[in-house]
Amino acid sequence: MEVKATIVLGKGRDEAVRRFHPWVFSGAIHHINGKPEDGDIVEVTDINGRYLGTGHACHGSIAVKLFHFGPDKPAADFLVSKLRNCHLLRKDIGFAGNKKSNAYRLVFSEGDGLPGLVVDYYNGIAVIQAHSMGMYLMRNEIADALNQIYGNSLKAVYDKSSEALGKSGSQSEGDGFLSGHAQNIEILENGHRFLIDFVDGQKTGFFLDQRDNRALLGRYSKGKNVLNTFCYTGGFSVYALGAGASRVTSLDSSRKAMDALQQNLVLNGFSGHQHESIVADAKVYLSNMPADFDVVVLDPPAFAKRQADRQKGMQGYRFINTAALKNIKPGGVLFTFSCSQAISREMFSSVLMSSAIDAGRSVRVLHQLGHSADHPVSVFHPEGEYLKGLVLRVE
């Protein structure tokens, strides 16, 4: 590990790092010894030169993302050790080695002490997504470590970082296999079967964070008429049908996503008369939604990816939730989510209260939801909690 520079924090500006927060903001820096490029490995010290941690230099308001904290410096095998610990956690909580579910998130960025790195495991395929140049530059070492941990059970490691890197992605070599090779893979999730397109699908190919919430939907679906909006490849739809829903309507604006959904329905043995696919804009559909749905799922993409988009995002959430609350059957249940990190749980709850007032409906909260346990949140980095969900009973 070659350290390219030392970041010296100002007097009294090291408190967050001493509390193990993994981000060093540019305003906390007193001076820099060296000229680090985006992604270079750097050490961080206090004003007196005492070592605090090691991380990747970043361009922007977050100047360093720390993957190791003092007092000792990282060992040569720190990456293997960290990834092995990630795998052990997933094994301990029943994700790794589960015969009914063979897909899970292995690395959840700051939550696993590896800021800027996501690794999803799909039945023998590991998909890497680097959100920082530092992790991207370590992608081959990450692949080697994964092969060391999984051995022959790992068929391939695929890098899918170019989109996640954003503007920095211009420096990447494009997506591709780092080891092995495989076509699209079939996974099991709680006994349900799904085809995963990790090359051309959204994110790494599937939204693993909703696993527990999909299972919860099943508890409310038996004998019910269910609407699944922003359905992507139909995770919630498959669970609803598997639980005995009388009918499921799936809606998405992407024809490609709906074609993938149809494959998943066939894979799980569901017949056409139980299900209807609609390719349409969800906001338009919800505005004129039939009033015969017992259960409605609202799982939109992030409406507010940045702080600057927060107000517009909250307006978007208010619009779709008001429309759903106006039209859902009395006694119906609404599963509603926000994956916008810029919108807090309190803000989202406030939006739902406003929507209930706008709709003129009496609403009670049955469940407060988040991402599944393979997406752990560090107590030192609460910003890692991004998925907020509420299950509402609508009178």
C-alpha cells in the first residue's frame, strides 16, 4: 500500500475522526503534505502529527474517506481481513450459506468499513460497484480477495462501476469481468426465483435491500388485489402472487423491465390470468387509479439524490402518495418507500402526514421499514441509512 500524502487536520477539527466517522471534510484540513490525486491512499493526522487513520483522497467537500482508524496502521492483508469479516457477518445473520436464499449484499460501503464500495453476491457471482475512485483503483485487489475468501464457489467477479463513479467514471476502463465469466444468473430469495441481469440491469442487477419488505408484503397479500408501481423486474409482484394474491397489477415505465418481470413470473409458475403488466408513467396512472386495490406498493427511484433536490423530491413523494391514498380501498394497506438519502425518515413521515390530509383519509402506521440486515449501518455513520418505508392502514 503506497501512501501518497498526509492530511493534517486543524486544531480541534479531529473530533469526528476520533469518533470513527469515516468522512473528512475539506474544511477540517489545516494543510496537506504532498499532492494527492483523486483515489490516492492518504494518511490523516492531527495538528500534532498523531496518526488517526488511512483512507482514499476524494475531490469535493468530502476530502478523505477513511477505511482504517488508528492507533495502528493497516496491515498488508487488511483488505482480505475486512472482506472476510463481511462474509462472516452475512453467515452469522443467515444470509451466506442459506439454501432458500443465495443472494445478498456482501459489502455495504461505510456500514462495513469500506467507504465507496458495494459488493453484491448472486449465487456464485460477485458484482463490484465502486462509488469512489479509490475503491475503483483497488478493484483487482478486491477481486483477488473475494476469490481467496470464496474459493471455487465463486464463478466470476464483475466490475460495474462506471455509472456509479459519475464524472470520475471517465477515468475508468468500462465495466467487465475481473475474474471468471458468466451469463445472467438465476437466484433464490426466500424460495422465489429471479433472473439477474448484472450487466445491463439497474444498479448491480437487483434490489437486495427490499428482501425483508417483500416478505412482509406477502403477509398482507393473500386473497387481495395488489398494485405494484415502479415494479422494475417484479420482486414485490412475485412475493404477492406467491402468497396467494387474487390478482397483481405491475406497473413500470420501462418495457425492458416488464419483459424481465414476465420471465420471473414464468420462472415461478404464475399464470397470465393472475397478473397484468402495464407500461406507463406511474404518476399519470396513480392520478386515475382504479379504486379497487386492497394493497398498493410505491417503491420509486430516488426523487432526491442530492440535498439541492430535496424540496422537489418531497413534492414528488407527496404527489404519488396523495394519489394512492385517495384511491385505495377503505381498509387497504399502502407500502410506501423512499430511497433518497437526502430525505430523512422524519421528512418522509411528514410527507405522508401531508398526503393523508390532502387525501382526506384516516391513516395508521403499521410498520416502519428499512433495508435488510445485509445492509448494516455503522452507529458512527448514521448517514448510511437511506431506505425508509412505512406500511399504512387506510380507512
